[in-house]
Amino acid sequence: MSENVVHLHKNTDPPADNVTTLTVVPDAPPARPVPLWVRSGRAVKTVVTHETTRATVRAAARHGLYTFNGGRIVARRAWDGRTGSRYERMIRAAEAAGNLEAAEEWEERLQRFRAARHHRRMDLLHSPVDAAKGVAVGAGMSIGVLVALGVVMAISTGHVGDVITPLSATVDFIALLIRIVQVVWGPALSIGPFLALLALWSVGRKQHAAPNWALPANVRSGEGEPITPSIVVKALRDLGVPALARAIKEMGDAGASMLGPITIAGCGVEVDVTLPSGVSTNEVQSKRRKLAENLTRHEHEVFITIPQAARTVRLWVADSGALDEPIGPSPLVTDDTMTADYKSGKAPWGQDLRGDAAALSLYQRHLLITGLSNQGKTVALRSLALWLSLDKSVQFLMGDLKGVGDWAMFDGLATTLIQGPTDEHVIQVTEMVEGAVDEMNRRIQAPPGTVFPPLIVLVDEAQVAFMCPAKDADKRPYGGSKANSRYFMAVRKIHNQGRAVNVLMWQGTQDPTNENLPKLVREGAHTRASLALGTESQARMALGDKAVDGGAAPNLLRPGLDRGTLVVASDGISIPAGQSSITVRTHYIDDDAAEAITDRAKALRDGVTTLHAIDRGAEHDPLADIAAVIGDAPRVRTKDVLARLAARNADAYGGWSFLDLKRVLDDADAGPYKSDGVMVVSRDRVARALANRDGEGSASAE
């Protein structure tokens, strides 16, 4: 048996594993004192870099330079007024610009100035004697008048002493003036220099005669700053072309002779710059952005083109923000009475950068419009077709390979309208273009001198056709750019010969490449226009090397912001002399306005039945087809019926002549007849013939 021992005293020693160790952390050593010179330097730096200090320094420099440069301006004006330097400067500028007439006029003015100055100097030789004589005579006459006045006063008052009263009063007045001058002269000598400096400061302030960094913020930003000769020369000098900068510094007129007259041109100004020897035009063209920034403009607000004159660049500088303002509505929308004339008229397309109306002639010109997606290509192309639709002699074959209804308003106006993006739609469009080739060949074989109505073959989103992989039964591709490509070859044939017989090809494409816009096709267009593009190589595809080398730059347009702005290369539009292209801001015509215009165009016609698909060799009913192409018109000229039949089915009716049409109608007792001197086909006669034929067919079936 074990015993439990109970301890009756408390153990005050804690167990070894429960002992808490206290660590004493010493105080951090006092911070090392910053030397006085460091603190002083920091304080000086803070004061120097403070915005208040900067503003004070700018203000002091600005006002001091206003006074100094104001003195230079006044001295220059005085020198110009006393010498012929201004005339000589203008003569040099006119000669540099090649304006000999202006140079001769300024030289004549200089001769007149020198002659007048010589006359004044010769007068100075005689002026002292003349002045002395004049003073003596004037003093004598004045004294005589005063004495005579005193005599009158003496007679009136009876006092002899009044004879000298006027004379003594005059002497007292002169003495008073002398005392006033003595009092004022001292302060005037003290204040005069300050007033002169204030006048010089005022001249310098009005001319902003200080460096850009010292000017106030609202002036330094340059927004809306007018374009002056000095600003243009300074912008060219700071362009980063060493030869140009050296030449400007060496010119006696500080570069003014390089500039032609600065003229107002629309919403901006235009000036020709004759570059000095050793500076090429492409050196300036390649620095468009820097030149624009030197002129306090955005890049899209400065255009550089190459006129005919050698070593000359033409600068067009827009007013700040002017190109972001929309232009007015199209005359097609505002003028309900407007009509079109295919041969002699011009389509109102928009405005050029000068603000003048930009109109395009469409007579016998193939057309190509390209650009990036969603930049306004369809609207620009459609506005031309809308204007031309107001000429009732024009016929349309249309293929819209986007198929979203952009061309739906031409239903009932176009002879053929195919809408859709699929391969089947490409096949239909290809056969439509091939039908136009057959019509072209028929016209070519007509007797010489035959006049044909215009036939516009329009394909929007043509890149879909060129990229189509479908092939026909003979393994010939519809797309592509090879000799067996059906669409490519049909377009080429129209480009080659269609113009002579008024069969014209219009195409709109997106994002051009060599694959979706072959070289031979794009170079076959007489009018080439481009919206915003991504690269210069695309710009060359769209407009050609000549236009791009001459300054055309659709790749510098701003996608989205410059929507509807086109760079156009064509002889059908007025382009300034020496330029190869022109920039046009086109009018925007929405779908509702386009429908209103096509309604007016339809009212001018007798009625057009629009085909939405190409018939591929099924059995044809000539009489029924004649009734279909007549539509709702009471009568249609026989030549129009033939043209509509050929467009409806070129294989069946492309070779028809008047005799073929007459034979079919005579057999049905619906023969053509003369109305107003021309042969026509009656809708009622054809309808009656169809009804009689259908009635006979039903009776025989019974």
C-alpha cells in the first residue's frame, strides 16, 4: 500500500518551460541632421520649379521682349517708310514666285517712291530761306494787324495808350506759354521715356513679339491662329530639313521670297512655296505631321500637293476644327425639280476643301470607289446613281453583294437588281455582267453612227465576286483574276470596249488588295476615288502611283472621323491646275431621301419591270416577256423594248432586231405602230393578244 504525500506549502518557482524572456529594444538613433546647404538647395529648387515662379518668369520675359521687339518693329517700319526696302522685298518675292507682272508693278512703285523722295530732298535746299522769309512776313503782318486793332480801340475809347494794348496782351500770352513750358518741361523729360517704352510695349504685345514659351496659355496653344507669312516660313524652317533651314537663314528677306500670295480657299488658306535649290518636294511631303504641328494644326488639317511649277509645294491649311463640321445637304434632296443629263451634266457630289461645289461628269467613264469598311462608300456610289436616275434614258443593271437593302429603292427602276452575299448571288451577278457584254457586242455591230442609251452596270461590294471560289460546269471559276475567271473577264471586256457604246462599269470595293481588286480591273476605271485606307500601298492600288506621288493620301484620312471624304483622281471633276487629285467631302443622302429621289425618277419613266434573278435557259415566251418589259406604261418605243428584252435575257433576245420584234407582234395581232413620229408597242394590244391566246389555249384543252 502506497502513501500519497500532500505538500502543504506553495512552490513559488515557475517551471522552466514557462519562463518569459523580455527583450529590451533600444531607441532608434537620432536622425542624421541634413546639412544646411542641402536644405537650402531643396528650398531653392522648390521655389524655382513652382508654377508661380514659372509664371512670373514667363511674364517678365514676355513683357520685356514685347518692349524690345516692339522697338525693332517700329524701327523696321520707320526704315521701310524712309527707304525702298519694302518695295525691293516685294520685288524679290514676286520674282521668286515667277509673277513677273507683280514684280514690274512693284518696281514701278519703287521708282515713283524714289522720285518723290528726291523731290523732297531738293526742296530741303531752298526751305531754310523760304522759311525765314515766311517767318518775317508772318511776324510783320501779325504786328501790323495787332497795331491796327489797337488804333481802332484807341479811337473807340479816346485813349491813345490803347494802341499798344493788343500787342502787349499778345506778349503777355506768349510769356505765359513760356512759363507753362518751363514748368512742364522737367516732368515731361522724366515721363517721356516711360511713355515711349509703353508705346513700344503696346506694339510688341499686339504682334505677340515674344517666344512661344513666354506667351500666355491661350495664345501659346495656337488654336485658331491665323496663317501668316512669318508663321509659314518659321514652320518650314523648323521642319527638320537642314538644307531648307540653312537656305532660309541665308535669305536676305528671311524666306519671304519663297512664298506666293496667301489666299483664302474655302474653310482655310492656300499658299505656294517655291523651295530653294537642294530641297526636294518629297522631303516636305514626308513631314506632313510635323509641318501641321508647326502651323498649330492637326495633321488632317494640312494638305500638301505638287503643282506644275518646279520645286514647288502647295499648302492648304484648314481653319482649326473646320473639317469636323458637316457640309450642307445634297441639292438632290433640297431641289425637287432637279433633273440629270448623262452627256453634258455633272452629278452634285459634295464640296472640295475650298468649299466650292464638287460635281462629277459620268459621261463615258468607268468608275471605281474603294475604301475601308463603314466609311461611306455605298452612300457615295449611290448618290451618283441617284442623280443619273433622273435621266430617263439611262438603264441600270445592279448587283449588291452585301444584300442589306442599300439599293432596294432601285426596285422598279433598275432593269436587274440582285441583292445578296452568297456564291449563288455572285453567279447571278456574273451572268448579269456577261449579259451586258453581249449587249455591248450587239451595239458594236450596229451600223456606224447609231446612238445607244447609257447602260450602267453597277456592282457594289465587288470584292465578294473576285474572292468567290465557285466554279461552273466547265470548271471555270467565277472569281479570281486569271484569264478563265468569268467575272474578271466580263469586267475587263466592258472596260476595253464598253465606253464607245455607252456600256459603263461601276464598282465599289472594300479594303483593296491584289487578290480582291486585280490590277487590270482597277486600272481600267477612268474615275478612281478612295475613302480612308490603311496604308500607302493601298492608296496606290486605289488611285494609282501618279496621284499618290502628286500628294493624294487617302491613307492619311481618319477612319470614322472622315467618313464620306474621298480623294478623287479623274478628268471628270475640276482639279486645280498641276494637281493629280482632289479631296471631296460628299453629301450624305439617307435611305428615306434616296427613296424620294427614286420615286421622282420612276415618275419620269414609263415603268420598268425589275428582274431579281437571271433566267438560265428555261423556255421563254416572247409575247409574255414583251408584256413584262412594257410594265404599266401605255406604250413604249420599240428600241426601248428591244433593250429591255436584251437585259432581261441576253441569250434569247440579245440578237433581236426590229424585224424580229415586229414578227412576233404581228403574229399576235399586236403589231407596232407610229406615235408622235416614232414606232411604239401598245400595252393594251399585247395584253389583248395574251388574253386571246390564253383563251384559245383553254378552249382547245377542253
